[in-house]
Amino acid sequence: MVMKLSKKDILGIPDLSRDEINLILDTAESFLEISTRDIKKVPTLRGKTIINFFVEASTRTRTSFEIAGKRLSADTINISASTSSMVKGETLGDTAKTLEAMNPDIIVIRHNAAGAPHMLARLVRQSVINAGDGAHEHPTQALLDLLTIKNEKGHIDGLHVTIVGDITHSRVARSNILALTRMGARVTVCGPAMMMPRDIDKMGVSVSHHIEEAIENADIVMMLRIQLERQNESIFPSDREYARYFCLDREKIKAARPDVLVMHPGPMNRGVEIAPDIADGIQSLILKQVTNGVAVRMALLYLLAGGE
Amino acid sequence: MMLLKGGRVIDPSQHIDEKRDILIENGKISTVEKDTPVAETECIDVTNMIVTPGLIDMHTHLREPGHEYKETIRSGTEAAVAGGFTAVACMPNTQPVNDNRSVTEFILKQARCSNLAHVYPVAAISRSSEGKILTEFGDLHDAGAVAFSDDGQPVMNSRMMRSALEYAHSLGLPIISHCEDLFLSQGGHMNEGFSSTQLGIEGIPTIAEDIMVMRDIALAEYTRTSVHIAHVSTTGSVEAIRGAKEKGIKVTAETAPHYFTLTDEALLDFSTNAKVYPPLRSAKDIEAIKEGLKDGTIDAIASDHAPHSSIEKDVEFIFASNGLIGLETSLALSLKLVDEGILTIATLIEKMTVNPARILNIHKGTLEPGSDADITVIDPQRRWTVDINTFRSKSRNSPFDGWKLKGKAVMTIVGGDIKYREL
């Protein structure tokens, strides 16, 4: 059992061993309680500076990181795309060196370009956390999903998780596939054929194009946000057509076991990929995911800052 | 007068592969004979060396005019002679595009001033390479353009491509086709496959190339013309070209060393220096390219030397420009094919000398007495390490930095003058 995270950065799930993931989850577990206190603050990271560098818009992830840092008493600074000098044409490299020169301890980055956090991590001596890079990875989301599943089911190993949606454009799907399979879960991905990236089966998942079939034996169903408007060209006929065949609603969930649990990384498109009564129903873990997200990010900030 | 003595002369244009001496007089090849006596001449001992007609790189980007911070005709031809090339063809995607005689004449003037390798301008098929109006092929040829291509962009409009093929053919000029279906490649940054799936980066499917290769073959067959396919990177293209050749359709093809050396796994660390168009493909495609080289489906090896500065490359992967430089690594990477037993050294030299000369219809690539004394001396045993900081090219965008390679051009002679020497 590792007691310390001997890493500079958290860029993606492949960098984390099973033991390291367990360490992060256990640490997060111990931080969960802090958020339930009246005084939600511990002095652990007092004197540390954390920059939340969000080139791509985000509400929940940025807020989650900011709250995580503040509850550990770190000084957190937010930079967003519109306020950064990148709108003035500064390169990521120059921004990176500028931020580095101000001596923060941890830089959290979200960027619409896959690999941008990796580039930043090569350029700065500080720790870098990937808060989502293009359609590549969103490791902290996968870790909070693992924590949520573990807390509900008691274990991850041996579970069957079905991920439904636009797998091609989903960093949440990629990180979850990597994390879940590493922890011994079986993963099925489901969605329209044009939303399946080529050779996805080589990631060790089963592929289905029919939601009823895909969720039949699932312990967990993860629904992904569908953004038909974001794609340059229409690769799918309409929201209506999508909802008819892939929206998790009361009818389709009948195909699953009665104890199936439902997750969604947010933000949701109610009525497109998930019906309101399912999102708000007793099987939904959606708000628990958000709560656990703060604890997981506290754990990562703590461990990267050298805690054990 | 200069005598290259004791080398193994390989000249596929004359089916020569044996120890001979080459006598150069007044910038021309005088004799290629055994045991030429050393008279009142400068004699260079090239024992244990391979002596070939000057290598020809039929696909380069010299970036001048317009992008002189990446490369100039001088720096590009310095890189060429250092890599063993005595002649390069340069693609028209400069700023302005080489779509009129003033640009062609400017390129040739800069080449004359640089006085290193021969430069053969390839002019655009369409004005500004926009695929709308044909350029003046006759006038451009008269100014010195040897071939036509909208390289960097495909000619998407099949009717325009038909006209280009017919008109060029009637003038006896080659069309070099950049095959890419822009609708299929749109938004892509690397080969579509397991690597792009892992990285979450939009892919460019192999069919974006295959379909256009098949279209161009169909056009060449129907119009009874010929077409040259640039930078072949896929199994599908190789199979289509092979089939076309078997049917007697006049199609020729080139590939570049990176397409038989690297796969898309080279991008798994987001290395922008391996970001290139067409993209690096799979191991299966590498095998098909090698098979195509071996059985003659692919006629030529060209570097597709595409210089970019740190401004285009030291950025997020999806924002980085496509292209890598190859003039100074092309020969050694190609020689690996000989070590692997895929090509004989003579066949390799053929694909880097007489074949590109024939495709471009230029009087080069031969050591026939009376021809210009363009000669490359290769040390096949020389081991060296690629160091981008020693490149003559102005740019550094090579994915081969630090590679240990075997075989190097040690002397490059253009028109009887030694332009590069480390012998």
C-alpha cells in the first residue's frame, strides 16, 4: 500500500497505479467529513497557492477545485479564458512561464486542446492537475466517480458499468474507461455508431448500439451529456431522434436490474440523454458525485502538496 | 577535371553497379570506366563509398517567398546538399502561391544566387491553389515550372482535376496530386485509429486519401492521361495504385521516409514534430508501403520536407501546423530499407534518382557521359546521430532528433562543383 503520491502531476489515469488510486480514494474519504462541518476549513495547505487556469468554460469543476483549495486553506486564484492574456494572443508556453514565475504550488488547468496540460507540465516545475483536456481525459471526474461507486456499492472490482452517449467526444468516458477497467470493473459503452471512436474495443470495453441491451446487466449506468449543436456538422439527425433511442427514461430503465444506479457528470440536458424523473429519482447519484468531487480534489491537492 | 576513384558506382539509369571511376570535365560527366588513370587531375579517393547520380527530392517545401523565417531557398538547398540531394522540386504553397511566372522566375533567381542544388519549381494547378481557375500552365512551364500541383490542398472539384490532367498531358507536363477528401479529413489532426481514440483527438481516416487516389486513377484512365500521386501513406492507396498499374493506367507514386518509419503511436506523447499531413498511419500501412516500394508500385521516395518554426510547433497539438523536415534524414532512413532486405541498394537509388527524374521529365538522375556532373557519394557504413541543432535547414521540426542512423552522404557534387563534403 502506497502512503504517498510520488508524482509531480495528475495528467491522466494511465499514470496512476491501482494502489495510487486507492490512496486517493481513501484520502478523499477522510476529507468528506470536513465538508459537513459548520466550519468547513482545515489549515492543511495554509500558505500554498493554487491557480485554477480554466481556458475552457466550466462551472462545476472550477468551483469544485476552488472550494477544495479553500477548505484546505490554500490561496486559490482563478484565471478564465476571457480574463487570460491568451485572448491577447499569448501562447500557452508564455502563459505557462509567466504563471511559473509567480511561484504557485499547483496549477489546475482545463483546456479545449487535448494534451495542453501535458505541455504545461513539461514547461513548469509546479504540479499540474488536468481538469479536462479536449476529448482526451478528465481524470478528477473519473476519480470522483470511482469514489461515488465505491461508497454506494462497497467495491468497484467485478461491477458492470455501462457508459451511454457520445463516446468519441467525451473525456469523461475515456478517463472512466481507463479508471474502471484498472480497478477491475467491466465496462460497456453504448451510443449511436457515429459517436463510437474507432477501435474503442481495444480499450477493453464491450460496444453496443442499443441501450436496453447495454444496461441489461449493469450495476451502474453513466449517461453522458449530448451536445449535438457543438459538432461542426450534423453527425446525428436530431435531439428528438437521440432521445427516442438513447434517453434514459422510465421505459428504457426497465431493461436494467431494479438496483441499478444512475450517474451523470453534468451539466445535464434534461430530456435529451436523461429524463427528469430519472435524474431526480432515487437511483440517481448525480448530486453525490458533485459532493464527492470536492473531496477527491481536496485529496489530490493535499497529496500533490506532499501530504501523506 | 576531377576524378572520383575506387568507388562502387550505382547508376540504375545505365544498369551500372560495379567499381568504376568517374571523370568529370567542365561540369559534365566525361567517362565512367574501370581503372581510369590518374592524370593531371584532382583525384578523390572514394574507396568503400557508393557513388550515385545526384539524388533528387521531388517533393519539398522551401517556403520562399513568404515564409523566410521557416526556410529560404538558400537554407533549403544547403540542407539538400548536406542530405545528398543535388536537385529538389519545390511545392507552390508559398506566399504568394507560385501560380504565375513572376513567382516561378523569382524562385529560379534565388536558386541561381544560392548556387547549391538545382531547384525545380512546381507551379499551382489553380490560382492561389483555390481549386477554381486553372493557372497558365504553358506560361508557367515556359518560365521554368516542371510540374503542377495544388499540394497542401487537394483539387476537390473532379471536373477541375479532369481539365488539369487533360491540359497538362497535352503539354507533356506532369500533375502531382495531393489526395485528400476534405469532407472526410475535416477537423482531423492525426490518423483515425486506436491512437486517436486514446488521445481523444479527431482522426483523419485512411479513406480520406484512398478515395481521392481512386478518383484520380479513374480520371487518368478515362482521360487517357497520367497522374502522379504524392505522399502515399495508406494500404488502400498502395492497393489502388498497384491495381491501376496492372491495368496499364499511367499512374506513378511517391512516399516519404516517415510513412515507412513511424506509426501514429509517435503522437501518443502529443509530439507536434510528428504531426504531418498525410498523418502517420498504422503498422499495417507501413508494411503495405514497404511492399509497394518493393514491388515497384511506389516509384519514388521524396522527403516532403516541410519546415515550420517554433511558432507553429511549440503550441497545443491541435493548433500545431502539419509537416516535418526531411532533407537531412531522408537518405539514412531510406537506407534502412536496404538493411531490412526490402530494397536492394540499386532499387533504392533508382527511387531517389532516375525515377523522380523521369516522373518530372527532367534530364537528371544519370551518370551518362555528357550529362551534368551531379553526383552523390554515400558512405553506407557511416554511423551518426541526428542532431537537429546541426541541421542546415532553418527549422528544427524533425521527429528523428537523437536517432542513431547508418549511412550518410559524404560528398555532394552539383555541375562538377563540390557543394558539400565531409570526406
